[in-house]
Amino acid sequence: MKKRSFLSEILFYVVILVAIVVVLSALFRGGDGKEAITYDDILRYLNEGQVREVTITPKSIITVTVEETPGEIKQISCKIPAYVITDGSLVTLIEDQIEAGNVTKFDPQPANESAAWLSWLPLILVVVVIVVLYVISFRHISGAGGKMNSFGKARVKTPNANEKSKVRFRDVAGADEEKEELEEIVEFLKDPAKFTKLGAKIPHGVLLMGPPGTGKTLLAKAVAGEAGVPFYSISGSDFVEMYVGVGASRVRDLFENARKSPASIVFIDEIDAVGRHRGAGLGGGHDEREQTLNQLLVEMDGFGSHDGIIVIAATNRPDILDPALLRPGRFDRQITVNYPDMKGREEILKVHARNKPLEGSVDFHKVAQSTVGFTGADLANLLNEAALLAAKKNKALIGMDDIEESFMKALLGPQKKSRIRTEKENKLTAYHEAGHAVVSFYCEHTDPVKHITIIPAGRAGGVTVSVPEQDVSYSTRGDMLDDIRMSLGGRVAEELIMDDISTGASGDIQQATKMARGMVTRYGMSEKLGTVLYGSEHSEVFLGRDYASGKEYSEQTAAAIDAEIQRIIGECYVDAKTILAEHIDKLHFVAEYLLKHESMDGDQFAAAMKDGATEEELDAIAAEKAEKSRRDNEARAAAQKAEEEAKAAEEAKAVEEQPSFEEQEL
């Protein structure tokens, strides 16, 4: 909008300039409307004795009456050159013609001294207009709100009064300990005397660390809503520009603005964009990013005044931040905002379900059990996708089946039901997934099966989903061995039933190998190699710190590690094969049901693994859930219709009771 206004302003001045040039050209154009020729033609007429009258105006315009043929007279005029005016040759020629009797009238009007510079007036005015346009354009570009001088200004986002009240601590669920830490800072800002009388100092900085989507930015917004002090929000990438020194200038400008208030909060999102470990990049000590970081370090705890300013920063990569940034006095508190536990996930789901109508069968405790490893953003997206799926089905309520379908979509991607599959491919997939599920059921330490499907989704031809019944913070040796057995169950089922193996188990083999390697090299679960860490503890190479690191063990140890991994996987493969061979009837039953119905939920699978289970029992479980969902949706639709009819009746009654125009006049 501003750009369009500026272009309109420039266009307006250009039109004025053109108008001025046209008007001045008309005003100062030579001649008086008579026929105009060149000065050489007038000289020729004078020399040939054809000129009868001569008039010279103050503007140095000569007009002559010419008689080319007897009785035929015309007037012509032109501009007299400057050199003729000074040397007087024209006057001499005219006087000679007067003596010869050819020129009968000579009217030389006195020259106007201002006429000379008036001829330059159009050019002067054009130059003045161009200068004015240039000054206006320069002020627009480099003025107070312009871009030229705004390079060094921090691009701070300050929420207005309406936005401040939107997010509170009550809107943040699943992070009770994190909120407690931040509530203490908010209390300090509201009542600093309570702490200062005991000699306590306000923390200078709080670093929120954790995976993406865990609510770091949401916590900062809640602090802004609760504190009631100026809140300055900026991204780490906003400091860095292609121009040298701009980042440091923006840091100074940010803290200068923050110091204008007795107390304020500065929030820097994704601080790793500017706070990376110095000396770890490709640039030298004068790298623009490092200059910006140095200025940030000085502003947070240097010779300058920073009392009353609390810096809250968020990052997903605390491991690559500079140590000087993490020391006490800069970031006094480092709060890890981790994945929510089962209770936290249930609370988050309830927060995001406030305005969503749900069926009675929706159990957030079960959903929380199924969504291990989900962040707050993942859970919000899960319910939103479930609402979209329910709307596509023309349902009035969101059901548990919609949430489960949304869960599978988030896990694998949309299902490809239209994909053409051969009978052999379907059979192989069904037995593969049934193998995973049956092995998992008969292993002691595996999680319960939640869902089995042979419908392709994403890059997977089918999937078996197992979810834990409760959160665990570690895995035992038995847990990991059972997970490897379950991963290999699909390949074992292919070998037993199809008498062949396929490439469909590549992901399972990769997962089993990774788990076995971790047992040997990281967790000390190999009796042969002992409790020793083999290799770096860092899973990623950070340039400047880990680039030159290599293997920390010999070739003989590497061979021993490979042998141990092969032994663990080989033994687990034999165990899985034994389980499926002993329960081959259950493998056939589950696979045949999948071939017919394509999917099986956790309740159906648990019923299928009981002795004497029949297909009709599994169908009855699905039918009962569908019927309950139908009844809930019909009841909700009827209630909505009754509410709409009651509202319409109230509006109609209000219209009837409204006095007519005649009654109002009376």
C-alpha cells in the first residue's frame, strides 16, 4: 500500500513537470504567430533589397515586411542570434538599405535587459523541479521509516493490548514445571521488592530448550500475557544481514528500546541462528554472525546497563550454542521443554478440544497412550485433522475412529486405497503384518498392538502399530530384544508361509540392526565387549567440533562389534521363528481377516488372539462401535436442530413484538 502511494506521488510530480515545461515553452517560444524562417533568409532578403519594413522587439525577435514580387507583401520573423546583437552588423545592413531607399520603416525597440536570462527560465525551472523530486524521493527512501536508515533498526514485534490478553499460563498444558519457573519471573516483575529485600537478583536470561513443537514460543507468549510489561519479540535470523555490522547495530537498537521501560522482556526465537559456537564456522573472527553474537554477549552482561531486562530465548539446538552465551549472568536459567508425558498429553488434548464437539466414545486417556512422542503441536494437528475427517463424512461429532484415522495419517501419510495390488502382494503384506502382531503378542516386553492395516500409506505397504500403556524413560535389555524379535516377525512370516522373502522387510531390518548396534556400542549390553562406549556420543557431526573425530577403537574391536550384532539379530530371528511356528493358527487367522477387511484395530486383535475366536466376534466389535457412533451423531444432530428451531422461534417472536411504525409515531 505504501509502495503504491509512493508511486502515485512520483507520477503526480512527473505530470506537474511536463505541464510546466509545456506552459513555459508556449510562453517563451519565439515569434508572434507570423511566418517564421531562418536568420540567413532575412539577410538574403535585405541584401536583395526586398525588405520594406523592419521591427526588432525587446526579446530579440526581428520581423520584416518582404516584397518578393511587385504588390505581393508578407511578414516573416525569427530570433536574432546573440553575436548579431553584440557586433551591430544587422543594424548597419538595415541602415544601408534605408539609404538605398528599400527600407521605408525601421523600428528598433530598446532591448530588455531581463530578456536574456528569461530565455533560460524554462531550463532553470526544469532543473529546480528535478532537484525537488530527487529530495522527496531520497527522504522517502532514507527517512525515519525508510529502508536505507532502517538497516540498523531491530525488527521488533511488540504485541498490542488486545494480543497481550490472549495467551495465559492456563492455556499452556503439559508443562507444569516449566510454567512454575516462568511464573516466578513474572512474579518478580510484578513485585520485585519481595525478592530484592532478601538480596535476590532478577535473572538476566532464560533459555528454553527442547524439540520443535513442544511449546517454547507458547510459553514466551504466556509470559508476555501475564507480566504486563513491554514485550519485544524478534527472531534470531532477523539480526543477520548481508551488510557488515548490521546485526550488531540491531542488537544495540533492541536493547536501547528495552531500556526505555523500567522492566521489559526480550524474546529471541531460534537464537541458534545467531548464537552458534564461535570458531566453528567457515568465517574468521570478523564474521558478521560472530560480531552480532559478541554484541549480544556485551548487552546481556557487559559494562552497559541491563537491569530490568529479562531475555527469554528459544532453541532446538542447545548443543551448538556458544558457551559464553550459556554461562550464569547471561542465561541464568536453562529450562528444558521436553515431550509431554501421558498426563501432559491428555491435558493438551483437552485444551485443544474445548471448541470441538466429541462423541461419548472419545477417550483422551487412550489417545494420550497412543501418542507417545507427540508434541503439543502434533496433538493440536491430530485433533484438527480428526475434525476435518469428521466434516468430510458429514458427521455432527468427532468420533474415536476419526482420531485414530487422523493418527494413522499423521504417522504414515494418507492411505492409498485406490492403488492396484495383486493377490500375491496382498497375501504377502497380510502375513507380514500378521507376523509382526503375533510375535509382539507372545513377547513379554512389547507394547500392545493398537492397529494393523494392509492399506498402503506413504512409503509403507502396510503397518502394525504398537503403543505403550504408560510412559517409560528407559528401555531394558529384555525390551530391546523383544522389539528386535517383533521387527523380524514380518520377515519370518514371509519365509514360513510364502517360502520366499521380499524387500518389504528392509525398514524392519534397518530398525533391528540399529537397535542391536546401540545395545553393543552405546548401552554396554554385550557380555563379550563389556560396558564400554564405542564411538562418539554425538549422533550428528557439528562442523568445527566433530569433523575431525574418527573411530575410537581398533579394527579387531570393529570386527567383534559386527559379530555381536549378527549374533543378537540371529538369535532373535530364531526366537521369532519359534513363536510363529508354535502359533501358526493365529498367524493364519489374523492374516485371513486382514485379507478380507484390510484393517484390524486393537480390540479386534486382542479378541482374535483368544482361543476359539471367530470372524463374527471381530465383526460384532466393529459393528458395535459403528452403531454407537451413529447414535451419538444422530443425537447431536437432533439437538443442534432443536437449538436452531428454538433460536429461530425467539427471533420471530422478537420481530412480532416489535411495535409498528404507526405505533412508534403515536
